Amino acid sequence: MNPPLNASGERDRGARLCLVGTILFTVLMLYLTHIPNPKVPAWIVRIGDDKFRHVMAYGIWACLALGATRGWCPRRGCAVAGVLLAAAVISAADEITQPWFGRTCSFWDFSASVLGAMVGCSLMLAWESFWKRDSGPGVAPERPGKHPNSAEPARAVHAETPETRLS
């Protein structure tokens, strides 16, 4: 499944990398959240408070997921809603299954995860709005009134003057 072409006519490699990153990060995140408490690696405990780790993990996840939607979903509002919904579903499933592995299910962990996804989406939208890619070298600017993917040829627009009316 290939992502659509971006504005410069190339496949969006960044969206593909974000998709792969989202999948790998989801697997890593779910693995680490299901390790029994006494066996949690020390480097994770050193990161900070439990709620901060949830916000940070889901913030990173949401940035990757929203970046992955760039090639498939040009309407950013719909993409953000989908990423937030997916984050809520993944977080809920994660929290509900943790007691099976000797961990606790917490509404506050779920809330911190959703908050992290909101922060991540906000950061990604800010990144996209401030660092938009230009068309690239050698790409002509779009002509007014003509869609770049249209098969209709461009028409010259001339103002009618008395001299051109007579000829």
C-alpha cells in the first residue's frame, strides 16, 4: 500500500518512516507496560514520575502516528481525531490487560496517556505549520485558476483593450 504523492510529485518518505516508527513504538510501549512491576528496567524508573512517563510515551506515539497520516489523510482535523481515538483505545486496552501481568489498572494512567496524545498531536501540528516544505527547486509555482492535476490546458488571460478589440 503506497501513500499518495505529495505536492512535489514524490512518495512521502517521512509518512512511511512515521508509520514504521508508530508500529515499532506501539509494540515496544505495550511490551514495557506489561512487564511485572518488580522486573521493570531501572532506566524506565529513572525517567520520572509514572504519569509523566505516560504523557511522554503517548506524546511520542501521537507525533509518529499523526506524521504517518500525512500521506493518507490530508484533512488534519480528521487525522487528529483518528489519532486521539486510537490512543484512547490502545491506552484503555493496555490498562485493562495490565492486571493479567501483575500490574494495576488505573484511570489516571489512562487519562495521562490521552493527555500525552493531545500534547503530541499539538506538537506535530505546530511542527507541520511552522516547517512546511517548499515545492523544491525547479518546480514552477502554480498558476492561478488552474489545478495542478487538472488535464485542462492553461488558458492565457488577457485584458481586453481598445487596441486588441480592433485587431
